Amino acid sequence: FWLKLLFRRGIGPSCFSSAPPANMEGELEMAAVIGFKGTVTQGLILHPDNEHLIFPLGCTVVVRNLLQRVQTFLQGHDNQVSCITVSPSGKLLASGQKTFMGFPADVIIWDFEGRKEIHRLSLHKVAVQSLSFSPEEHYLATLGGKDDNSLVIWDVSTGQPICGTPASTETAQCLKFFNTSEFHLITGGNYHIRLWNFDLANKKIRPTNVNVGQLKRVTTSVLLDSNDESAYCGTMTGDLLQISLDRGLFQQSAPKGRPNFSMGITCSTMLPSGDILVGTGDGTIAKLTAGSLKVKGQCQVLGSVTSLTLTSDGTHFFCGTALSNVYWVDCDSLTAELRNTCHSGNINAVAFPFGYSEVFATCSVSDIRVWNSKTRQELLRIQVPNMECHCIDFMRDGRQIISGWSDGKIRAFLPQSGRLLYVINDSHKNGVTAITATSDCGKIVSGGMEGEVRVWRIGPQTQTMEASMKEHRGRVWCIRLRQDDSQAVSASSDGSCIIWDLATRTRSLCLFESTMFKNLVYHPDESQLLTTGSDRKIAYWDTFDGQAIRVLEGSEEGELATLSIAKSGSHFVSGGEDRLLKLWDYDEGTAKFVGIGHSGTINAVAISPDQSFIVSVGQEGAIFIWTVPEAVTERCQDTSGL
């Protein structure tokens, strides 16, 4: 033990080493992803084979096999995926991204069978708005975002551009190839609808404006009937315009005899019978009769409808919404059944019950969700409208979920029913930012936005404050307790970590560094602390005298936000703004494995109590589950050296 401790304290050449993690062994295997980027228009696509559901999640395109319940991931974009499309045969897939002002935004053409990149098309700036394959799959049309606004035709076989032109003087929103012609397209956008004739011989593309008379509309979606006689353009005003394609004239608008759809028509698709399904901004799915365009039936879902994708037999369809919900809907009765759901915004924290790996909880803007870690299904949702949940933990006995909220209240819920058990009002000014519970379930220690650390006694009927300790001058990001509950340690953005004696309620030790501390963990033998923060470093500290033992370069780019340590203390995990999850060897101080997949800051990470997998959550609203290599799992479970 003493040799091990001396080694950890840095006696020898490793003292204050800051070598970058150059000898990484390999990538962490991604077991599953819980999430769906619902704000991407027509981002949820059912593949023509009727087995695979394709959707974007951050900078990843996820391909989910509906029958085998497995996922594969197409990774190649370096920023958020903004649009995707599948070719008519299903052999090819294309995805476009958005990026920063002045930078090129790539389009990638993927081989669906091989799940690999074929071509990378780089002409558009800032963002790609819409994509469409030609019916014979010889050409791909791409439309740039509002800062680019150019229409480009690409040769799919070579990946080279054939021709391009500005889409309009106004911003274009959507485009579609005709169903029967390789050389005709339609685009729609702000106050214009245009028909395009693609002249391959001269490498030109020529527009014809559609005459809609006095109507001023912003077109958000375009739908063509099977023989290319009419186009149906959904607008932000909430009406559907029928356009004659051979003459480019406005024919009629829908819905007839009733008000327009609230918050606009966001997407549309056509049933084999000719009836039209439209999705709207207020969560309504409506079916319009072919020809007359009268509303036949409608249903309501949660969130703005952004995607409608039919099965091959046209009897059912999947519906995706902006709140990251996926519904399975019957085309005849329009009854919606919720199939998948996830957080739609920034996820702040993740927690496991003590010693139990079957479930975990996450918290986000306005809700807490409990998940089954094997099936990846949501078991419970607890919502508090218009409030953000900053932190979450389970009581040691698993009978309460305790949480800290932006309104300064601590709320406790029952973990099975989600019923509110109690509320501690005004527990912290401007929000509760860190929370943990003692092992006897009798006390809660919380941290606030203003820097206070408070101890609460939890009785059967009452909750009283035992102590309020105010030495931090900035937000408390993290609080950890010793196993015997004698001391608590808090990390703050003011550049200090304070070890508190909970018996005397005074400071026993203080660690200072020129950084904003974001997270910390105790080594299981409690002789050392690990801290991380805005200086991108991971520091080892001695808990006896508060001296820094060792400092590692944790990231090359952004600040680190989260840490989690294994049960044996042999390994720990870090994550942050560089979007990489790193699995480190504690004694060597080197990153052994790296997990690539997040497209936003990794806000929180937790190693499961059985040490077999890691859960990480991020700013993009995704929950990633990573498999820990078997050899590492065995070392993480071996507590004989403690």
C-alpha cells in the first residue's frame, strides 16, 4: 500500500508530468446512442428496405435496424448535420452539415450497404439547407443555406460539380428532383417557387418562376405527385399550394373551408391513394383528400412535426418532432403511438443508483428522465415546466431522486412513480448547482450559484438546514463526500476546492489553482483527489496536506467539464469541450482509450457500478453508452488493492 501511495504521490520522474496522451491504445466501442435531432426537417427517414431508420444526431448519422434493434454510425462530419436524404433505390445516402461563418460546409455521399463514405462535396459555405437525388441516381442537387443560397448539381459517380447558380434573390428553403425526369427540379423559399431545367450538354441550369398571383408565401416543403403533374408547396402561413408543373401556374390552395394550419406546414408526404399527409408547427398531423384537398382527419403529437416517412406498403408512417419524439402512426385512423423519445436540449447530469447498473437518470431543461440501460427505453419522465434541472443524484437506498433546479429549490421525487416527495424552497439564491446525499440517507449537501455550501437534515416530515458555509465566491460545480460522511469537498469556479469538516462545519483544507474548477472525484482509498476545469488539466491532489502531486494535460483544445472514477481506482474517465471521452490509467497517467461521437460539449459522464459500460451526456441532447474493454473492466472491479 505504501509503495503504491508513494508512486501516486509522484516520487520519481512522473512528478508534475504533463505529457499529452500520445500512447492511446484504441477507440472506445460505442454500444448505443439514445437521441434524435428532431429539429432537422425531414431528418427521420425509413430506408426503402423497410428495416432501417436513418436520422441525424449531432455530427453523426445513426442507422438503426428496427428488427435486430442494433445501431450503426456514420461519422465524418465535424459539425451538426443539417439535412439528410436517401436515394430512391436506397443504395446511397447523402448528408449535409452546418458550420461557422466563412467556412465550407461539406456534403457527404455514403454507400449505405458498406456504411462508408464515397465522396465529400465541398462548395457550399456556412450551411447546407436541402438535398435531393435524381430518380436514376446519376445526379445530386444541393442547396446552400441563407448565407450561401446557391443551387449546385453534382455527378454522383465522380463526386464533381457539374453546374451551379444562385437559387434566387430571396432565401431558398427546399428543393426536389422530379420523379420521372433527371433534368427537372423545383425549389421553394421566401416569396418564390421556381422550376429548373438542367441542361447537361451546356452545363447550365435555367429557372422558370411559378406564377402564384398576389400570394406572398414562404415555402417550407415541396411534394410532387408520382407522375409529375402537380407540386404541393407547404408554407409558413399554414396553407398548401397546388402548382401545375407543366405550365408553372398556381391551381388551388388548402385547407378548404377552415382556418389555415397553425404555425405553418413543416413537412408533407403522399399516400399511395393520392391523399396527402401534412405535418404542422403546432404538432398536428392532417390528412387531405386527393384532388379536393379537404381535411379528412387529423391527430395531435407532442412538438412541432418535422419529419413524415412512409412504410413501403403505405399503411403506416413514422413521425419525428422537434421535441425529439418519434411516433408510429396508422395512415387510416391517424392514431399515434410513441416509439422513441429523448431530451431535446442540453443534458446537464447523469447518475446511477448506488450499486445498481440496470437504470440511470439524466436531467435536462425542464425534465428528469430515468432510462433502462439494457433496452435504452425511457422508464419515467418528471417534468417541471419552465425550470432547468442543474444536478441530480439518487439517495443511497434508492428510494428518492434528489435534484437541484434553476429556481433555487431542491426537489425530491419517488423513483418509480415520479411523484413529488418534498420541496426545499429558497435553498440557494439563483439556482442549486450541485447536490449529493450522505450514506445514511439522513442529510443532503448542496451547492449554489452564489457559492454557498449547505447541509440539510432530511426527516420523515420536515427538511431543515443544519449549516450554511460561505467561502466560495463563484458557482459550486461539484460536491463529493467521503465514504464515512465526515467530510465534503466542493469545486468552484472561483479557483478553489474546499474540504469541509461536516462535524464542526468549518473548512479543514483548501486547494487553490488559477482555473475554474468544474469537477472532482475522490480516489476510492480517499488519499487523493482528482480535479479538472477550464485550464484543460487533470490534477492529482493529496488530501492530507493539499499539495498537488501530479498534473496531466487532459485536453488539447477546450476545457474539461466532467470526471468519473472506477470502483478500484485503476482508471478514470474525462470529458469536456473537445467532445472526446477519454479513459485514463490512473497510475500511468495516460489516456488508454478515446470515445469519438459527441458533437457538443460532454457535460457529464458516469461509469456504471458494475464497471462494464460508461454513460456520457452532452450539449446536443444525446446520451452515449460506451462499452468498457474487458481487461479494463476486470481491473476496475478488483478492489483488493484498496
